[in-house]
Amino acid sequence: MNRVIKFKNPPSITHTASVVGKEEGKGPLAHEFDEIYDDATFGEDSWEKAESTLQKKAIEKVIEKSGRKKDEIDLLFAGDLLNQCTGSTFGIRDLSIPFAGMYGACSTMALTLATASVFIASGAASVAIAATSSHFCSSEKQFRFPLEYGGQRTPTAQRTCTAAGASMIEKSGGKVLIDSVIFGKIQDLGITDANNMGAAMAPAAADTISQFLKSTKTTPDDYDLILTGDLGFVGSELLTELLMKDHNLDISSVHNDCGKMMFYREGQDVHAGGSGCGCSASILNSHIYRQLCEKELEKVLFVATGALLSPTSTMQGESIPGIAHGILLKGKS
């Protein structure tokens, strides 16, 4: 079975937006983001409301940059890490845009973008937005411990990014084409450590990348960049090992990971790097999009990864399944 959906008439990303918090604004990509906020509360009285406002700002920013009115948007695909995706639903509830809520954990940017692309390419929609967000404080509170607890993170732990990204997808008119997409299969190697997301997600990334290359009859050298979302330093190392061991694929010369790109690892004390839906979303919709538009990159295989756990499943001793969805992006020639 060929899992890759290759579009006969590739839809395009016409506009993007990225909004991040204070720590992300201290990182090496600070100059690429549209907006950086020093106030992690975003003027709200809870971390959950703060995340909703964060995502809403990214969505409103991409609409503003497009010059379109809200009623011109056919569908909005969005999700986040909070229970029942309330970060998304509460943030956009007053926008009056048809909404499809989606959960893919940290793979959500690829999931929403891939799904929106299928809708656009099929003619089911003409203009769509794909978006997601994460917030360090709301994620720590839900999945680990509230910040007031003062818990210590393990060396394999990653810092959830306070960030959001949004892409506008249309039939044509953009400088970046969505050539093809692949939806991932759940992979579960029995990882139970909720502080080692990289190890839980790496097998899913290896499966999706290897299947995409096999189906398209391509090699890593055919791409300018194979970009994974939020494996961090530990998961990225494991990914390269898995691909070599199981598939004889060496991606080391073309691979990078958003979790490794967001922060200065030592200077910002982020342990194994960045994570969260907003990590890859904000980087893809700023730094990578710009490089594709300016032809610094021509072919990027973007593979965002997610750990499909919940606070309940962790407390019940369940393992952590992983998922990875892929998007082949090409700069328009």
C-alpha cells in the first residue's frame, strides 16, 4: 500500500504567522517570528486562557497578512495539547469560522496542514487555515506538575514551547507548494517515561520517513532538509540510529529537528531541547517558510511527531504511543 498522497495540482501555502513567548524570543530564531510576547499570561488570568489567546493571535495574524476577511475562510483546522483541545476551541470560538478540531499531540501542525491540503486539493474547500499552539505553563500543569511545585526535570526532558503557528492554504498563489503528504501509523515500543518524549516518538518518525522515501523512490540526498518536529537531542540521535539499523538510511547530513533549533541548549537550560505543538509550528511558519520562499531551500520533508499520551494513561501505567505525519514542501520555481 502506498501511503503517500501526491497531489496532481499541489495546493500552496500563501501566508504564515508565528507567535512566541519570552524564552523562545531569546533563542537563535528570535528574528524570524512575527510577534514575541514577554508576558506569558498574554493578559489572561490562567495558563489555559493564555494559550487560547496565544493561538488566536497567530490565526488572526495570518488572516491579517492575507488581507482576507474571516468569512472568506472555508475551514480552520486546529488543535493543541490541552484536554479536549480547549486551547483551540476557546481561543477561536468568537471567530465564526467553520472549525475542525484535531489532536495529534506535537504532530498537530503536520496533521492539520496535511488534512487542510487534502481538502483544498480535492476541491472541498478553497481557503483553509492550519494552526496549533502549546504553552509551557499549561502543559507542565497538565502533564507533569504545576510550576509552583518546583519539580526537577530529568536530562531527557524537553521544554514545552510557548508558541503558535498558522498557515493559510489555497489552491494557488503561494510561493510554497505542498507536493504530497503522508499520514503516520501509531508506533509503540513500550516507552513509559513521560520525561523522555524523544524516545517515545522517534520510532514513529523512522517509520514515516522510511515509508515516504520508499514510496517516492527517493533517498535522503534528494532533499535539502528532512525536518522533524520536537524529537529534541535525545530523540534525534535515536531516530538516526533506527533509520540506519532498520532501513539502512543515513539522514545525518540533511536532518535537523525543531526541538534542537528553538533554544540555546546550554544557555537557556532546556535539557534535551524544545517540544510542544507550537515548537515545530512556529519554526515551520517562520524560518522554514522564509527559506523556501527565498529559495535557500527547495525541498523540505517536514515530519512532525507526537506522543499520544494523557495524564490518565500515564498514571495507569500505559506505554506512550507515537505518531508522525509528513509533508513534502517545495519552493515554487
